[in-house]
Amino acid sequence: MKNKKLKMARLENDMNQAQLAERVDVTRQTISLIESGRYNPTLNLCISICRVLGKTLDDLFWEEDNEES
Amino acid sequence: MKNKKLKMARLENDMNQAQLAERVDVTRQTISLIESGRYNPTLNLCISICRVLGKTLDDLFWEEDNEES
DNA sequence: ACAATTTGCAATATTTATCTTACATTTAGC
DNA sequence: GCTAAATGTAAGATAAATATTGCAAATTGT
């Protein structure tokens, strides 16, 4: 389950993975793996990402249990 | 920085730490340390907690940068 | 098509979240 | 005040998040 919202928010902010990674002080691979849904990131990292991208946790990391399927 | 919101949501649901821990499949200590702000939990754990307590990530784990001080 | 940039991905190493066990402290009922 | 339940906390072990390096694949602009 890829994290499309994160990728879109990043692109809205005109950043590539490397730039976002530097801003939140992780490696590019970490960002890549979060976007591809293969990492289970730390809350603090999620918050840092949200702050940089001007979003909230719900915006980027929350999914309603009743997402229209 | 304690997580008061989490503790309050837990009490609203009439649960003690042990019960919440069992529901989200971690140990009581993990819940205790998250509430006391000493743990940096995993996103998936945060989401599990939210689901059990009927809250969202923003409800329990987000703080506006401009919280009135 | 070519070159440059961006992204995906794999193996190994390091750090950190979480577990296990156990005990101390606080809180609530009686 | 006593007792039981709830919570705080600590040390060592384990699992998982993240780093590091390097290269391959995909994307973009020319």
C-alpha cells in the first residue's frame, strides 16, 4: 500500500526525495521506502515530514476505516 | 511532554493501560511510556491505538505549531 | 536517442523501539 | 490505615527502523 498522499504533498512542494530527506534529517532511502509503503516510520519522523510539507498527520498518514472502495 | 490526549481518550473508553496494551498487541510498559512521552512510537502502533480509541492521528498525536501558550 | 536527474532497490551495519521480567510507587475502595 | 489495583520505571534481550554504500531502472529535458 503505497503512500500516494505523501508523494503528492512532496511534489506540491516542489521537492524531490533527496530534498525532503535532508529537511527531515533522514536518508533518501527512508523517504523512498515510506512512499512505497515498505517502512513503518516513527511518529516523530511522520510529524517532521508533515511540518515540512505543511500537512497534518491525518492528511498524510490516516485512512478512514470506511474509505470508499 | 506527556501525551495527555492519549490518556484522556483511554479513560473515556474506560480502559486501563493493560487493557489498551492488549488490544493493540503491545506490552503495558509501551503504553505507559508513550503516555509519559518517553517513547517515539511507530506509525502503525499509533494508528492501532487510534482505531481502538475511536480517534484519529490528529486527535491524539498532532500538535499545532501555534498552540496557544 | 542521449544525458542528467530522480527514483527503486539490495546487503550489511547501526541505532532504537519494543519485549521480558521484576520491583517500586501511586491511586482508589473499604 | 490497609489492601488491591493501577501505574511508573529499570536492566538486559530482541526485533525492527534507519543508515551506508552502491548500482540499476525509470523519468525528464534537450
